[in-house]
Amino acid sequence: MNAPAPGPVFDVIAVLNGVVDLRSYPRRNIVLSSPQSGGFVFGSAGYERAIFEPVIHLVNGIELLESQGWQLVSVVDRNIEKVNYTMAFMRRA
């Protein structure tokens, strides 16, 4: 018996850094996850970083995977145990 394929949820930072290469991933659907930035937030620059940094990472991940034959299906934002996760659902084209 073969071990199941890892995933289907992948951290977008791991994908962007090349730790995870989804070009040969066997499944048709994946989820890219981008949790909120950690640490304290001070001032307007800190708030902007906390709000937009996960979104910027996710958009970069979406663009990378679209260049590898994946299509964006949906994006959702969820609060799980006081941590916000922005997730992109993608399908192999």
C-alpha cells in the first residue's frame, strides 16, 4: 500500500521558498494557507503589515502556481483560535 500524498493544505511560504514543489503533485485540488503575521503590532505600519503581509504572500503564491498550470478557484479568510488564516483554493488546469 502506498502512503497518501501529502497535503492538500500547503503553507504559502513553503511554496514560495521552494520547500514544496507542486509541479508533480498528484492531486487536482490544493489549498494555499497564509496565517497572519506573528508578534506585536505597533503603529499604523505594524497594522498594515499584519493585515496585508499574509495577503501579499498569498497573491505571490497564486501567481507562482498559475505559472505552473494551477487555477484560482476561491479565497476565504477564517479565524481559527484567534489566528486569521487567508486560504486560496486552487485546481490544476
